[in-house]
Amino acid sequence: MHAPLDRWMRRLLRFAGTFNLLAGLAMMVLYHEGFRLFGIEKPQFLMPIQLTGALVMLFGVGYHRVASRPLENYDLLLLGFLSKFCGSLLGIYYVVFGPLPWFFLAFLFFADIIYLPPFWLILRRIASVRRQRQAVGA
């Protein structure tokens, strides 16, 4: 029977969790630098940006929980994967058709897109181990 996660999987989840905690904090506190960096006018109402930062931080907590207890927290990783997938599509849309500059794609790649293949592999591993354990317990 497989161990729930390989060492590289746990390390990646820890890295992603810490990255999300720091990125979310930056979105909540340093939002004006982000708008300046991407050349976008800062909106009058900042709560949606700060709320997004809070959600990014929560995903960071979730990735750390998956690293610690992968079988019990599979759904948190699934939500994170779907969030990164949908966020990547939305970001690409706003680069191609909206106000974001092309260099935003580099940011998007390192913040979201790069995680999609390994998160998919981790999701498959956890699902496989869960099925194996259910079959043994049945």
C-alpha cells in the first residue's frame, strides 16, 4: 500500500501553503504596490482585493493541512486546484482582453499555473490511497 504522499509532495504543499500565506498577506496590506506594479488604477473600494487576500491566506492554511493529513483534507486540495485553474483562466482572459499587461502572465505562471500539474498528481495519489484503504477495510 502506498504512503499517502511522497516527500516531494509534502514539501510542495508546504511551499505552496507558505507562499499563499505571504501572498495573501501582501494582497491585504500592500495592495497599492500591486496596483502600481501592474499599472492599474487603484479602485476606491478595496475590500474585494483585501477579501481575496484573506481567501488566498486560507488556501495557504489548507495546503499545510493537506501536507499534514492528506487523506482527511483531500477536498481542500481539490478546492485549491480548482481555484488555481479558474484563476489562471481568468488571469489569461484579462491579459488578452482586459487591462492587465503581458508580463502579468509570468506572475500568474509562478503563482498558479505552475502548481496545476503537481496538484493534479497529488490529488490522484490521495484518491488512489483512499480507494485502496477503503477496499482493505471493506
